[in-house]
Amino acid sequence: MTASRQEPEPPVDGLADRFRAGDERALREAYDRYGRAVLHLAASTLANRSDAEDVTQTTFVAAWLARETFDPAKGSLVGWLLGIGRRKVIDRLRASARETRVVETVRRLPEPARTGPDPDTVVDRLVVADELARLPDDQRRMLELAFYDDLTHQQIATVTGVPLGTVKSHIRRGMASLKRRWEVDGATPGPRPAGFPGAR
């Protein structure tokens, strides 16, 4: 007699239950058993092998953090992991598309007039670059587009596809973080470095 629906696969050594319960050994076992399947899924869509490996790792991190939401009664652990993997692949494709748009837009911008920078400006830019590197990715990216490429908030929203209000929030929080760090480091408050983004 043909079954009317496919039943979830039986647990492998109780792996699904142990994974959901937070057994760290189960995480390693799940990666060993199903990591190749997730990698194959990512590599079949993403052109870059390194991106596929990053997506695989991100998938297992996300699954581990959300392990309590996994319901063995609704399907297998590998099926659940592949579902997360698909979403992470889509996220990576969208991020790559945004990066490509930014690069192309910036590439089309006219070259700024070249004048010899004074030493103080060079030092300011080096200090800012070092502080920017410590910020969260989203804040750093928005500030870099405003600072190095001199884009307005509206231009940043256009080239990144991020809502204007979110762009302003990232820049505002990033600027606040930079200010706090300078104060903690004992920097003397003064005028912002030439070219640093203001409220535009």
C-alpha cells in the first residue's frame, strides 16, 4: 500500500533531539553529516566557492541559535538546515547585488579635483579610518560612502537600496560611536576632519 504522505525521516542516533536540546556535540555531528549538503546547495547557486563556504558556516550558526524553533515532527533536521541555507544564499545574492550597484555608481561619479592634502588632513583621515574599522559593518559602510565618496544620505540610500531613514540612523549612531571613542581616547574635541559627513 502506498503511503499518502511522506513521513519525516527517523532520528539518527537521536541527533535531532540532542541538537534541539543544545548538545554541542550534536552541533558538530550535524555539521559533519549535513555540512556537505548545505555546501552543495550554496555552491550550486553562488559563483564564489568562498561565499558558499561562508554561507554554510552562517547557516549552522543561525540554526544553532534558533535550534529551539526546530520541530522534528514537521520534518527532518537536514531539511530544516537546507531551508535555512536557502535563505542565507538569497541574503548573500542580495548583498552582492547591492555591493555591485554601489561599485558601479561610485565608478561613474566624477573624479574630485586633485589638490595636495595638507599633513593634518592626512592624519585626520588615517585616524578616522582606524576608528571606522571598529564600527559594526552597517554603520561603517554608510560612513565610508559618506566620508570617502562624499555621497549624500539620499545618494547612499539610492546606491545601497537601504531606506533613507535607516541610512541616517546608521550614520548618526556611527558618528556617536566615533565621538565616544575619541573622548575615551582623550582626543581633543575640535572641528571634524575635512570631508567628514555632516547632516545632509
